[in-house]
Amino acid sequence: MTRFSIHVQLHSRYNVFDPSGKLPFSVVFGLCRLQKADTDPRSILIDTVGPVFDVPYALAHSLLTLYEERPGEAMQWVEVNVSSIEKSDASSRGCIAVPSRTHSTKSWQNNLTVYLCAIDLQGVLALVLKPGNRYKMRIASRDFGVQKWVYNDQEGFADSDKDGEDARLVNSWRHGNAAFKVGDDLKFPPPLETKMRLVNDTSLEVTVVNTGSETVTVQSRGQQK
């Protein structure tokens, strides 16, 4: 079967997975069309049923690989046994639209279509992740299990797209990983209320109110650390 390549980059929304759910966690996929021969101005629509973008399903079907860091004399990453994640049906149908770069002037790094897969705190994957441990996920191979894709400028599939394209959609190369640590007692900063008002044509007044019980030091210039 003919193959058609796009680039899929994997990373995580945060470097900490919070089992309590106070910090929502997602595995992030960045997609971009990089082939010079891909000159079709229409978007590519990708069916989210069955491919790598459904993380628990992808782990159970060996489209993604999960590794755990094992401390020792030499730090090493060991593949995690995910057999407890049953090979159930994929999640409900969705669609990812990846636009053409035919007329884009941006670099591909700044032209990624972002798709987030949130990790269900009550799901089977969350039970595999142990508090205090570090993990990373990688795409297992170039084939990321896409069952259907088409060229279409619509937001979703149409009746005319029933069969999809014949070529197998694959990753241009394996790149990136979703690395994170499972937190067991995350500390969150106190909530601050910020208000702004225009004093005159040249002055802007910013008022910050600390609603917590502890003193907070805030930088007035540059990046807030």
C-alpha cells in the first residue's frame, strides 16, 4: 500500500501528572504537513477513532510505548507492562484538520496543529501510573494506526468521504516524547486577583490583591519566575 507522510510530534501539556485532577493533564500531539510534494491546498481530515491520538487505546495496541525511569547507579528507562489496559474499542469519533502549508510563510515549528488527549483520572491508564515515578511516552513506529483520512476543507467528514484516501497515513519520523512525573502532593500558588485601569493617556494602573494567607513576592519586570 502507498504511504503518505505527515509529521507528528509528541509531548505533554505539563511535566507533572496530578492524580487529584487539580492540574488537568493532557498528552499533546503537534501535526504538520512537511512533504514538498504535498501541494493540495485542502486540509487533511484525520479520523481519531483507532489511531495513536487516543492514548489508552494506542498503548493497548502498541501504537505508543510507555517507559518508567528506574533510579540506580545508571539511570535507565524500562518499558512498562500495560497488559492491564484492555484492548477495548476506541473512543468516540472525532476529527483532526491539518491545513495545507502551500501558502504558509511560517516555519513548520510555528505551524503545528495541536491535538490534546486528556488523561481520564478514573481510567485504566491512571491506575498504571505510580505516584512519585517518572514516565515518558513515545510513538512506537512510523505507522500510527490511522484508519481513515481525506482531503477536505470542511470541519468534519462528509458523506462523500465515506471511503477515505487509499494511501496509508504514516509519521515522517519518530520525534519527541511526553515526559512527566506523577505527583502525589502538588503545591499550588495562592490565588491573586489582578485589575487594570487606564489612569490617563500614558499611565496604566495595575492592582494585585493576594487572597491567600501567605506573603507573595511578585516581579514587576521581566518574566515571572
